Amino acid sequence: SLAPHTFVAAMPRKLVDTVDAHNSDTYAYLYTEVTWEENGRYYQTEHRSRNFDLNDLVGELIPEDKIWGAWDPSLGLTVAPDPLPEDAYIKIPRFSGYSRTPRGAYIMAEASALQILMEKPHPNICTYYGCVLDNTGRFATGLCMKRYSTTLFDAFTNGNPLDHRAILSGIRAGLDD
């Protein structure tokens, strides 16, 4: 008799990030660093052109401990609700340069700062829901915040007039209360 076989369909690749690298002296283009997600794992490669077919790329698997924060329940950080709120925005780290500077410590440091802000909510400070954990509970893979209609970056890059005094005053008010 034949042994039963299990067929696991490969999930399509999802582009996560691209970053162009340039010569530091001449600013001449060198390559594009491409990061993608495939079957819940992340891969990265350097491609010599800005034009590529994502399915044709061959990359290196990014070790989880280089990009995610090691979850430590003793830190007292909040886990994001499950299911996530409808207005949720998940902030994940940039993958560029992970091999030179692991990202996990940054996630956990930002989670600690957001936890403090969560405990003293203010209308001028973003709403933080907690850390998003991977399916094993070993890693914090993102920070869950309320999604707003626009970001400060969007407003700035879209040429919207910014009232710098009002923005700084609002931030100051949020920190002083």
C-alpha cells in the first residue's frame, strides 16, 4: 500500500520592502535590497536592478531573532487583543540592514515606551493596543496602534501646511499631563 502524502501549497510571495543602495562617495546606484514574505518566513536578497520578478528571486532566510523582539512576559508589556481592533495599524521593523543591526531590541524598547504612554492616555498621543506576537508566542513581531487618517509624514510630504507650534504644543500637553 502507498503511504499517504501531504501536499502543502506554496503561498504566493508578498513584497515587504525595497531599499536602494548607493555608493557613499558618488551616490551611484549599486543594487536594490529586496525583502519578501513567503509562507510566514522572510527572505532578503540584493538585486542588481530596480526591475525584478519577485518570484524569480533567490534570497537568504532572515533569522527570526534578527528581526523580531524576544517576548519576555516578565517585562509587563501588553499583548495586543485578538482579534485586533478594526482600526488597527501594525508597525513592523524595516528589514533593511538587519544583519548589521538586529531589530529585536528596537521593537522591545519602543514597546516599553508605548506601554508607558498607554498607561497615561492623552488625545494628543497615539493610541497603543499592545505587542503582536508570532504564533509561537516567542517573538513580538509588531506594535499594534490605532490607525489614523493621516500621518505627520504624509501631511509633510503631501505639501499640507503644518502648524508646527500647535503640533509641538499638543505633544507637550500629552507628555505633561
